[in-house]
Amino acid sequence: MTDRISRLALFLGLAAVALSLSSCGYRLRGTGTFLPAHIKTVSVPMFRNLTTRFQLDLKMTQAVIDEIVSRGKVSVVTDNSKSDALLSGEILTFNVSPIGFTPGKATADRFNIIVVAKIILRDNVQKRVIFANPAYMYQEEYEVPEGSDFESQESDALDKIAEKFARQLVITILEGF
């Protein structure tokens, strides 16, 4: 009899834990959305580039658009007057600092790259800001392939950094992480 009662108590305890987890707002990454339900389209104009890096605005903007499209939660439209939301950005800084050097040589082969951007997502329907971060930061260590230097790899490095920046930003905006 006590064995039956202890099993029942264990079952009820596990059921209570499962119920509390399901009602606390916990969800798996990639399954939810932070956006209001009426946001179905978003416009993403070219980010402003306040750095000296050539085409950084183009690469970052395109990477963000590609990431939004690949997630399929909202559609990207070019005309802001026909969008439910507007995602705007200003790239404030792009810093590249050497952090590792080739043994026996004085050339850097690992870099710390930091991108800081001002990001604002505005709800065009309810006329309010949904998300804003005046100093959204992305940081990445970039390793230069052996036998080359950062300057020769810069375009590829910018593409990879833009893609990872966009992924992190879109996850933050769409899923609230």
C-alpha cells in the first residue's frame, strides 16, 4: 500500500513540475516569436555605415534580410509604407584587433572583431518601438587561413561576420533571446 502511495505522490509531483514548466513561458529556441501577432511583413532599409569599412552597410543589411527570409516567420518587403514593421540600423563601430600571431613571424593570424550597431524595430501599425538597442554588440574571433593575411581575406571575413551578426540579431528580435 505504501509503495502505491509513494508512486502516486511521485507521479503527482512530476505532473506538477511539468505543468509549472509549461505555464512559465519556457520554450525551445526557434519555436516561438517575440513579435506581435499582427507583424507579418518587415521593411529593412540599408543600414547606415558610420565606419570606414567599404561595403559594410551592404553586407550587414543583406545578411539581416537573408536571415529574416530564411526563418520564414515574417516576409521582407522593400516599401516601408506597405510593411507592418521597420527594422533600421546604424553600424557605429567595426574594430579588428590582433590577438594571435604566427609562431616565428610577426604576422597576426587571429583577430578579435567587434561590431556595434544601433538597432530599432518599429511597429508601423501601432506606431511604437518593439525593439531598440543603441549599442547592439557582436563579437567574434576570426582566424586567418594559413599562408594569408587579414587584408587579403577581408571580404570573406566581412561576409562571415555579417552572416553571424545577422543570425544573432534576428534571433534576438524574433525570439526575444
